[in-house]
Amino acid sequence: MDGLGFCESTGVKILVSLDAPHIVLTCDPDLAGLLGYTSDEIVGRSIKILHGPRTDTTKISSSIKKSSFNQTTVIQSILYGRSGLGKTLSVTCSPHYDSWGVLRGCTMYLLIFEPLDTAHEGVESSTIDQNNDFPKVLISVQHPHIVFMANQAFTDFFGFSESQVVGRSLRSIHSPSTDVGRWNALIQSACAGLPSGAGLVLSSSACLESPVEVMASLAAVPHNACYAAAVEVSFRPIQPGCASPGAMEWQCDSPIPPPCPLPLVESSLGPAPASGSAAADGGPPHLLSHHLPPPSPLPDRPLYPHNLDGSALPHP
């Protein structure tokens, strides 16, 4: 892990094109304090303006190109300022997406190089353990936090295949009930080297929601000659998995009272049978025992036309 540096929440950000010669598209004003160049002097020119005799140009170009494949890499490199003096910097290269989610370039974060011991500040060397019982993924440290790897427990729990997850963001497991603000704070805290956790409602591929305890921490993944900075995110189900039929069986805050039963009416056949009687055991129900009273009997008079005294009218 020697020579590994991580970009934290501060530093100089430069946006460059993915294709050589990697033209600078935008630049933080803070570059003047780091290397002596103003934004106006560097925007529109190749990133090679910062190269010098000891710059590993191949490694920088390779890291920028990896952004085209949704990969984030962290390298150590010597870049040169206006004075001609070289500075050893930690350079984080990550994909940059516009507001429509279209890949537009590579974001380079430049920091004065300070090697981090992976035993400190929440940084651990990590790979995905396919035998891990809990769902787990490795995502990039920059927005939109693309998935590098996912274990089998993750695909089983959320119902996505590995090909549906790797290379994409984790927005697919968000639902209308997901607290996006808490999710973003959780990931940003991990990117800054502070392990964190939170309870969130997430969704499966079948759009079934389930409460999950989410834990995130900064990790380093061996990748070729350098290490890829990543955030390890694990999920601990609070109840059965999102793919289970009962995932949406939520309880109301205020229990709904049961409907009022109809009054029991005792008919001329006697009282209603008690619990455990033949009716309760599946026998014939007691007549009228759970019904409203029967209508009043018909009056004692003919139903055909008649006089007021009850005598029949003459037939026409």
C-alpha cells in the first residue's frame, strides 16, 4: 500500500476530456495556490501543461482513460507548476457525468501527497467476498458512485443480476421512501474516511420496499499497478429480504379499529349457539342469530281489493 493517497473532500478539481490530448474543460481557482496557474491560463489547453521530466505521463493517461469505463483510480504523480518545480501529488481520476447522467469527461482531484496507512482513518484493503452472508458492493468515491463489484448475496437480496448492477449507480435500489439526503450523507462520510451507518428503506428489482441497515467505509482495491479508491457498502436486512412477498406488510402508526359487529338478535328459535357448538364447528348456522330482526308480519286482511269494512269489492 506504499505510495497510496486518497482524495478527501478538499483539493483542486480539474475536469478534462477523455480523449487525448485531454483538454482542460473547467478548473478550480485553487489551482493557482497549488501550482501557480489561474483558471484562465489552463482551461482550453492540454493537461500536459502540468507535465514535466519526472511526470509519469503513461500512468496519468491510463487513469483518465479508465474513467471511460466507470473506473476511479488513485495514483501518485509529480506535476509541475508555473515556477517549473515539481510537486508530488495524489491524483484521483474518476468519471464525470452531466445532469442527464451522460459521461462527459474525467474529474481529476489533486492533493499534496500524504501516504495513508490502511490501518488508520477507516481505510482498508478490500475485495468482495462472494461467501459473505450480507449483501455488499464496492462503489466509486465520486458521484454518481458507480458499482465496481457486487457479491452474490447482494444480487440475491435485491433481485438484480451482476450485469445489471456493475458499471451503474445504486439508484436502482432507491424507492420513493428512500431518504436520499441520508444516503448521500452516508456515502460522503465514507468518502472522507469516516465509516458510517444508517437505517434506510430500499427497493428490490420487483419494486418491493424493505428497511435495511446500510454501512459504508472507505476501501482500497488492488488494480494493476495502483489501487482504486472505493467505498465498501454493506446491507444488513432489518426484516426478510426485499424480494420476499411480505416486504411491504407495514403496520400503520395508529391501528385501525375493527368494524362494529352487527347486533346479535335472539329469534323465536332460541338463543344463538355458543362458541364451540355445532354452528361454530362448521354446522348449520343458527337462523337470524347474526341478522337484523325479520320484517313485521302482514296484516290480517285480504291482499286483493276490498271495502273499508273488509268485504270484497264486486268483480267488474
